[in-house]
Amino acid sequence: MRIGPSAALRLGAIASAVALAASGCGDEPASEESEPSAQPVGQELGGSVASLADCNDWTEGTEVEKLATIDAIRAQLNRGDAGVSAPPLSDEEALDVFNGACDEEFAGGFRLYVLYARAAGFAPLLREAP
């Protein structure tokens, strides 16, 4: 049986789609890491936006980009090899800090990692308050 060129292209596309779908199957549970991740806001330096992201970037970001930014900052400030242990802020705590600080007109150039680090220093005290 002979197939035309358009039918061969369709079959190739179907085979590719099946292969892609099958590559996502397996014993691993579905997780957020397997989904395409959003890019954090801000300019990247040394593989991370943590040191350069500021309030101007924050206010222009989407909710997903903001969460990715929090993850990037948390990963840089709470590194296991740094020799310093600091309590990480939850996503909700970090959102509150950044949204509150970046809401001010004069805060455009505030670095997010500085806001995060200062808030993380006080987090244990705030969490224990009645």
C-alpha cells in the first residue's frame, strides 16, 4: 500500500505526538517541576535574577513570574553550602513583603533580595507572636 506525502506527514506528526506523550508517562508522580516553569522577573546575572530583580520588575510581573522570582531568591539566599542558616519565607510571606514594599512610588529600585533577607531575619519573631 502506498501513502501520499501529506498522509506520511500526518502519520509522522501523530507518531511524534505519541512519542512525546509516552515520554511523559512513567512511575514518577506528576509534579510542578515537570510542567514548563515560568521565568522570574528581572535581569539575570550568573544564572539567577536574585541579585538584580527590583520593585520595578516585580510590579510588571505576572503572578506566576512573581512566584518564580520568589523561588529564585529563596534558592540563592537559603543555600545549604553558604554556612548561614536563615528561615525561608513562605510564598505567602514573600508576596506580602514584596507587594507591600513595591507598592510605594519611591521603591522602584529596591532590590528584592534585600527585602527578602531583612524580612526573613524577623520571620521567626513574627511567627511566634500571639
